Amino acid sequence: MSFSILQPGRILFGRGVVAQAPALIRSLGARVLVVHGASGRHIDVLSQGLADLDAESQWLPCAGEPTLVMLEDAIYNTRGFAPDVVLGIGGGAVLDMAKALAALIPSPTPALDHLEVVGHGLPLSAPPLPFIAIPTTAGTGAEVTKNAVIGARGQKVSLRDDRMIARVAIVDPALTDGCPWPVTLASGLDAVTQVIEPYLSIKATPYTDALSEPAIAPGFAALLRLHRAEDPIARDTLAWTSLCGGLALANGGLGAVHGFSGVIGGRTGAAHGAICGALLGPVLAMNRRLTNGAARARADHVCNLLAGVLGCASESAPQAIADWAHGAGLPGLADLGLAPQDLPEVALASGDASSMKGNPVKPGIPDLIVALTAAMR
């Protein structure tokens, strides 16, 4: 047995821990670039605290999932400020933008040199600035991963380097309280997907198993509770699931859902979590059908866990989770902008995606088209 573990140097989790953020940020520098969501939700938590500590700050809104154009404009507009530290406070898109800026503001080489697939995928040519992550949604786990997802040339691709891992990740579930249901649903299904896929991954380790498997049923059950009513305990559980998923995927990889999502997101511009939610049931059904031996046992175990939450038979769990998500308001891939005639091309492109390499079995193109068709609704 041999594996390594990559994670932030410090992780704070719990209600109220965000109060520690200003002092932690200030300990890394006096000039702070703050990347936040377009609404500015929760930035008041930090602005006064930073001012009280004599920190100079520049505030940069991130209006959506970052693209190469957005990233290059942000680099140009923030380099003159010369930040000592970069803070991201927001959803996964905001954290990805902040992480990418921390990596590329010091870089003498352009972003395209370091992007995978559409660029050269080269290691960073200069050490990144210190990065602190504060998520305000429970979904992507981006606060504890080493990559930033960027839209470029019609694809979602990664900027990736071990040094991009956050110095500090501050996960305060209270920041997710009152998050609108469509966002909670899409990001929550992404969080659940990201504890399922590392558990099924061919790259799974005892470390990723210890994080992912115990979070599957509680995470999905918390999402069902939040569909019925706002519930702080469910918010806490879903935030923990998201954190576990981020740590697990960073160290054990993902699978076909995320292999599809980068390609579909690049083509349609649809939200990452919604794409993953639409694909979770169909891909789980595909993997259960195609695997055998230990891989099939793991897929069956996931189905058993989900069936226990949904109150259905194990073999019905993939369809039941898809039906529940659709009934709860999640759109299918067709409503997210994918056309039926796109499916063969999407299947072909997804088969070569980096996340697909972790899938417990290598699906054929017909298998991928079947899963996509089921997710169209």
C-alpha cells in the first residue's frame, strides 16, 4: 500500500469560525485581494475586520464561472495592487477564480501556458501567492483542492499545481444558511457526487475511503431535509459532506460524472452542480451494470446507502435518485442546453477527460450515450 495526502495546512470547520478569518488573513500580509460573488453576500463579515487590522484590500466580484477572458482581465486589473494574499469568499466559481489569481498574479508567463487541454499544462513558473478559501455554498469542495476550473475555447479545463492548495480553508456552515433552494439542490448533489465518485474510483485509498463512504448517506439525507425546510443541522452535515468530497477527490480522483461535466459545461455554460446532479443517477446505473467483482461490490454498497435514505430497493436507487432530483426542481441536460444531436460528440470528448480515468470501468461510447440520454429528461 502506498499513497500520499495533499490538503491545506489548516482547515477550520464549524459555526462561527469565520470570525477568525481577518486575523488569519492579516497574518499572511497587509495587502489583501478579496474575490467574492457578484451579490457581495457575506463580505460584510470580513470588510470591517480587515479594516480594524490595518489591512489594505481590493475587492473583485466574480459574476459567474470563470473563463480565460475573465481571468486575464482580472490579472491585469489586480497586478498593480500587488497583493500579498488572495482570499476567495463565495461558491465554487469564486474560489476557482481566487485560486487561479493567486497562482497567476506572480507568474511571468501567460495563463494559457499552464491550462490543461487547451494550453500547455506546464507547472507554474513562480510560486503562488498565499490563498485562503471561505466557501458560502456546500458543493464543490474547491476550498481544499489544488486546481481551478476555467472555461476556455468551449471547454472547462483545469489550472493545476500542488502549490495552489489553500494555506487555510475556513468552512463555516452558517454562511450557507438561507442559500436559495436551486443553488442548494445543484451544489448539494455535486457534494454527494463527490463523495460517491472517489469511493468508486480506481484511485481510492484508505484515506479517501475514510472520508467519502461515511458521508454518502448523511449528505444525501441532509439534502432531502433541506428540501422540506431550512435546517441548520442539515446545513452543517451538507457542508461537512462537501469538505469530505473535496479532500477525497483531491487525493482519489473522480469518475464519469465529472468526465462528462467539463465537456458539457464548456459547450452549454450550464452550472457545474446542475450538470453533475442530472448525471449522478444515470452514471451510477451505468457503473453498476458494467462492473463486477470488487468494483461492483462498491457500486452495490453505494446503492444500498442511497436506498436506505430514499426508502427504495437497492437496484432502484439510481433511478430513484434521478427521479427525486428532477421532482425537486433539477433540470435535465436538455433544459441545460444540450441537444440530442450533441450526444455522440460529447460522449467521444468525455471518454478522454481526465476525470474519466478514475471511473471504476472504462465505458464504451455506446454506454456513455445511454447515460447521457437518460440524463436528458
